Amino acid sequence: MRDARGRMTIRRSHLLLLVAIATTFALSLPRRASASVVFISQEDAGREFTLDRGDALEISLPATSGTGYTWQAEPVAAGFVKQVGEPAFTFDSAMPGASGHETFHFSVEASGTGTLEMRYLRPWEKGMKPAKVFKTMLIVH
């Protein structure tokens, strides 16, 4: 529609309709929720965690340096969770042989359900039972 000077004008009702259509379209577009990091500690042993693909998982377990024992992650069935990098060790104090925490990072890459198992053992002692076992159930959507 044109006004008396020949300029294009839009009626207010048409403008509101355009805004409503644009808003509906924008809200209907698929949105990727931001990935989150799930933190797991020794107190979470035996618990079940529900995650989304793209999430990250951080597991921190107590360990003592100088004993030779380290936590080892067992592969998750179907491989939907993968370890990222090497574990990091943080000391609780500066004393030699001090206890601390070994921290592992995992990426959640696909949907699936399975147990994540960590074993506290000396890697060179083949065939020996681990000193400790940590397990948690993961469900990924």
C-alpha cells in the first residue's frame, strides 16, 4: 500500500502478522543444547548417569603416588564413551608419596547404555585382581 506521497506503507496488523510468522519460524528451528560436563567421584560408585551425545565426562578417583597403583579405564561396551588424553594426577599435599586424585576425561560420542569400569591396579602385575574397582552405569541419549 502507498501513502499520499507514494511511499510504501505496511499496516500495523500486517506487521504484527509478519513478526508472529518470523517468531514461529525461529522457534521451530532445531537447536543444539550446549554440551555439559558431568563430574563423577568415588561417592558416585554404582550410580546411574544419563547423558546426551556431545557431553563430556570427568571422573576423579583417590590414588596414592609412589605405590605403583594407577586407575585404568576398561573400554565401554559399544564404544560410545571414549577416554580423551592421559589421566592427570593432583596431589593433596607436597609430601613425597602423598595421596591425591587421578582424573580422567571422556567424550560421549554416541547413544548407548553400558558400564564404565575403572580398576586400581599395578599395570605390570598381569593376572592379578585389582585392589579396587569403580563402576558406574551410563545411559546416553
